[in-house]
Amino acid sequence: MIVGVPKEIKEKEFRVGIVPSGVKALAQAGHTVLVEQGAGLGSGIADAEYTGAGAAMVATAAEVWGRAEMVMKVKEPLPPEYPLLRPGLILYTYLHLAPLPELTQVLLDARVTAVAYETVQLDNGALPLLAPMSQVAGRMAIQVGAHFLEKEAGGRGVLLAGVPGVAPGHVAILGSGTVAINAAQMAMGLGARVTMLGRNLPKLAELDALFRGRLKTLASNRQNIEEELAKADLVVGAVLVVGARSPKLITREMLSLMPKGAVIVDVAIDQGGCAETSRPTYHSDPVYEVDSILHYCVANMPGAVPRTSTFALTNATLPYAMAMADKGFGRAMQEDRTLLRGVNVHGGKLVSREVAQSQGREWEEISF
């Protein structure tokens, strides 16, 4: 199979779809890997490292897209890339289609096969390709939240760690999955008081035992959310419904409960965000204010730490890329339900129930 890796074009997106060790594995298995020149520079990977691993460097994105049978990316295609989509192409990347009806229609019209990293799902519900970036985003949420709490950055001037004689900051985390757990670990490591609100009560019990009471856990309901918002210096939105839009757990009305200058870091923004007032932002202009509450809603948070993120991502995505390259799309899907769950669009048909429900569309079971 010919595998293509273009340079990412999303603003301030420095990650790349594969690292040299992944190229080497594909090349040794007999596959051709095309990498756009300069694609890895943002992650500190020189073109020579790719050629040394067996890649063929090409000058333009158009050549990568035009020759590849499977394109490995990090983020969803943007309008300049739409004309490069074509029937039969396998697109293997993060898509987060639920809040993106326009992109969904583009993929349907182009009759590509779109495999979304974020919906590749194990039988136990785990999301192996989303997990590494969720780990990064969860840890970053506390870093960026702590920064924007500083007065010069627009926040209320609270140090999450506190100091002797002064109470530490209060962090409220909505969700109990990978993002939430990593955010909690970072916040508690700083010495902040942390409350996690989730609907998975067995998971909350497990985390309560793991952290030996250092982490306060609450069932997620409107009353508990409102009570925590009233105390929170930093709120981390870490809610995920696989493939679907995030539920709006924070209404605009609720912002009035929060201390002025508090910060919301909405990690769920890829799926539409969990606050009514959330809208996507970019690393170049990451925050905005609504009713005296700062909102940080960068949709590609891990892109700010690309060296870590790119290598973590390839560790997870490569085995499934190898399976599709070695076996072909149809056989790979038939032999692995985990990978099959990742298919959102195939042959002009929407085959993800969750995306369809989020957009009010019809969907069909995938067929080969």
C-alpha cells in the first residue's frame, strides 16, 4: 500500500501523522511511505530522518494526497484540502465529526473511507487512539488553567498551589475519563483542592480508593455542578460521549455563580464543548471572556507540545495502520471490530450512528 503523510495545515498545529520508526516499520513490511517535505519539522523531525527510515520525500501536499492510497494525518481536513479528497481514499486521522456537518458532507460527497482515531474502540469501551492525546490534554489543562488564573493573563490572581497560611485553589473537573484523571493528577500534584464530577459511579469509587481520599468525587448532576462552580477557580471540561456531541453541562446562566476571573478549560471542545458559551479557539488567541469568566477552548491542545504528542500518537496509531496496509481495508475491518468502530464514512455513506444522531442524518451499517 502507498501511505501518505502530509504536513498539517491547522493553525499552530505542529504534530505530524507518523514518526521515523513508524515509517521504518511500514517500509520493512513492503509498503511505500510518502512524506511531504518539512512535515515533521514542527515536532523536531528532520526530512533526513524520514529518508533514513525509508520514506520518499515529496515536494507538495497535492502529490502526497494524489498518490497515496491511505493518508495518515493528525487533524481533520480543512477547506484547502477538500479538493484533494477522492473516491476510495482511506483517510486515517482525528475527525471529531459530530459538530462538523459541513465536513461530514464533504467526506460523503468525496466518497472517501474515513477512519476516525477517536472512535476506534475496544470491546471494553476503551479508546486506544484517543487515550494518548487525552493524557496530554488533561495534563495541559492544568498548566494552561494555572497560567490564565494569573492576574496579568486576565484571571483572578490565584495560585493553585496556595502557600502556607493561604488556601490553595479549587479545581472542578467534569468527567471521569482519561482527560479527567490526568487533570486531577496534575492538579493534586500542585497541591490544589480537586473535585471530580462524573456519572460512572463505579469509576468514581475506584478513583476514590486510588487517591485515598485526596480526590473529592461527586455524582454529576445540576445541583452538584452548580455548587462546585460557585467554589471553582478552574473548571476543566472533560466530558466525552464517544462519537457524539458533548452534553452542555454548564449553561450561560451558571457562569454568574462562578468567581469573577475564574477559568474554564473546555477540553471537550473537539466534540462541541460542554459549556454553552464555549467556541473553538486557537493557540495564537486561546482565550476569551464571557460574563467575567475566561474560556480556553483550543481544539488541538496537544499541538502545543508536538514532540511529546507526535511520538505518543504514533505509538498508538501505527498497529492499526499496519493492519490496514498489510491486509487491505476490508479484511482488516472484518478481522478487528475495534478498528471497524473507527469507520465514520465509507463509500458515500455515513456509517457512524453517533455522528448521524448528532447531525440529524440517516446512517447505514457498513458493508464491504
